[in-house]
Amino acid sequence: MIGQESRPPLSIDAGYALSIRSRTGEERTMAHACLLTAAGLTALIGLIHSWLGERRLIGPLLAPATRRGLLRESRFARRVLRYAWHLTSVAWWALAAIFVVLAPAPLTPPGGRILAILVVTFLLTGLVVLISSRGRHLAWPLFLAIAAAAAAPLLLGGS
């Protein structure tokens, strides 16, 4: 149409990853807000995971009165379990930082691919948690919200 910008469709590796075009100011603002929302939710999940997990799962599992099997016998196993739990939170904080780095945009083709990988990661994580917990785990809606917020910039303008 006359006076309207022609937008190329979202394409993967049709001329080097996601198609790039300049965003309007409104699209840039929306993409920025969506990625910062994804970052905030991801950081929040990391914080809640470490805090609640330590209080409700790891702490009770490692308490001397409740230790069984390998956890009773091996100090090394207890340490590995505790630090592996908390390293998951560190990984989520790193993913939150990636969202923050991508937020100012416009996304470059590699940035678009990174964002697509993050979207799929959080989408699959949300679905796995939803299905495996039969909806009882509190994190699945947050994971799916992160996936949706992160997908928005890709859907808004292709980059």
C-alpha cells in the first residue's frame, strides 16, 4: 500500500539468519520493554529457585536427620547437590543478562538467532515443567511468559 512500509517476512537463513529492517520508534520501545520484562522474570526465577529451593528442598534433604543413602555417606555428594542446585540460578541470571544486552536493539542477525534460541529454551522448559508436574509446579507460567516476552521482538519486526 502507498505510504506503508513493506515488511519482509520473518525468515531463518534466507540471506543470513533473521531478516533485518529498521524498527519504528514504537516497535523499538515495545521490543526493549519485552526483553527487559523477560530479563526481570528470568532473574526473579533464579532468585526464587535458590531461596525457596534451599528452604523447601535442598536444606531438608541435606539435614542430618533426613539424609539417606549416598547423601548420608558422602560429604562430596551433599556439596555437589547443593552447588548444582544453585548453579542453575547462576545460569538463569546469565540468561537474564543476555536479554538485557539484546534489549537496546535493533537485533543483528546473530542477535536474532540468540534470541530465537532463548525463546525455544524457555518455551520447552515451561512445557516440560507443566507436563512433568501436571501443572502443580509454580514456575511453568513464568517460563512461558518469558518465552512470550522474548518472542515478541521477533514477531514485531522480524529482528
